[in-house]
Amino acid sequence: MRIPGTKSQLAARKERALALLDQGLGPTAVSKAIGASRSTIYEWKNEAAGRKTRASSKPKTGRKPGRQSRLTAKQLRRLERVLLRGAYAQGYAEDYWTLDRIAKVIWNEFGQRYTQSGVWHVMRRMGWTNQKQQRRALQRDDEKIGEWLQRSWPRIKKVS
């Protein structure tokens, strides 16, 4: 939480702390005199000496932290081409992808093992989402359903 004060007031506070450090006071005594934490005094001291602090020494990569992908961008494009050909092309009886099936494709194509959650993260990175199959009865007759909706449904529908 930031203490109250304008930028110039806070800068003056920092300069006063650095002056007290130059006079030979220790960081603990300066922190009590200024009303700042000891870690803040150390940060100001290191900053004034030209040393990098923890916060400023972290590289600004613009990407989220985490382990680097084991598949390169080129391999991800190749994986997408394989998946777009469909599961039939990989020898599966049904044409849909599961995380296990995709993991097997990754293993066969690139020699990299992925868990189901790892495959999920790869798919998300590629911009793919999970889809649920629509289940329809084999006996379904859309013409009869349409006819029933036009004739029978209005008759039995609750009228408010």
C-alpha cells in the first residue's frame, strides 16, 4: 500500500533516507526515522548505488511465466495439419479427437509425451476448443418432427 503524499514529497522522503544512510546510520535506524520498511530502505540504497533490485532485474519478455513448450511453432502447425485431416486418417474408427488420441499423435509424430492436461494446454495455445458431439437417434425423422410441431404441439401447449 502506498503511503500518502505527492511525488515530490515521496522523493524528498527517499532523499532524506539516502542522506541518513550517507551519514552512517544503518538501514534499521533509517527505516525507523523515515517510517519506511527496512526492505524499502535496502531497495533505495541498492538503486542509488546503481545495482539492480529484484523487481528491476526480471526480464520483461511480454509472455506469461511457465515452462517453455516442448513443441516448436513449426511442429504446432504440423500438428494442426494432422488433426485437420481427421481421426480417420490416423486409423481411428470414429472421426473425432480426444485428448488421449491427440497425445498419441504427438508421440508418434514428434516423440514427445504429454499428459491429458498437457495436451489440453497445447490445444488452447493453438486456439482449439473442446467440442461435444451431438447425439441423435438413428431413427430420427426430421419431417415427422416438423409436422408434429406444426399440428400437435400448438394444441397441447399450455396457453397462458
